Amino acid sequence: MFTIYDCPGRVDFGCGAVARIDQAVECFGSTHPLFVTDKGLASIGVPKKATDVLDEKGIKYSYFDDI
């Protein structure tokens, strides 16, 4: 199941949503997105799934995990 909430920004979640992060970047017209997470999630590799997709698609991004 895949769901999109639009309130007021767009939130995509569900099975396969991370694999489509490049489409979200394109949808917003971003040329250099900022990826924000925390050290806890980073330590178990959760954000890496998303940044791997961005890397594969050649999308440059900034990464911040100092929350």
C-alpha cells in the first residue's frame, strides 16, 4: 500500500516509498536537497537506503545528522 498526504507539504510513505525518493526530489524541482536525520537512525543505516537511491540517480545532496 502506498499513501500520499498533502498537508501542507507532501509526505510519501509506504512500501517502496524510499525507492522513489528521486521522484520526490524532481517533483519539488530541487537541484540539491538537504537530507536531515538523527544519529540514532544513521547508526542503524536507515537513511542510507534513501541516500543510496540519490547516489544511484546522480542527485547531489547535503546530509545533516547532528540533531
